[in-house]
Amino acid sequence: MKLDMLLRPDAVAKRKATEAFMKQNLDALIPYFNKEEMPWFMIDGLKKLGINGLNIKGYGSPEFN
């Protein structure tokens, strides 16, 4: 859909890093998904990506740090 062209370069980099992280962990996530359990092993990786929402400021159109 070429949505990256609508994002700032830092947001594109964050999206790509998140995609790579999720692809890397996909096989390990399937059992958690099937059992409807939280994959706690992912927390540290998600923190490192900075996609937990704590670094987003503003309302409506959030700004990333």
C-alpha cells in the first residue's frame, strides 16, 4: 500500500524494526496465541523497540520522541 511514504523516516525505521522482530519470533508466538496466553518472553524485546506507547506524546496525532 506504500504507506511508508506518508511516515517520517524514523517512524519507517521503527515499523521495519518491529516487523523484523515479530517475524523473528513468529514461530514461538503460535503456541501462546493458541492458548490465549501472554508471551512474556517478548516484553524485553518490545521495550527495546520502544513501541509500548510510553514514548508517544500528544493527542490525536502522536509525536514520537
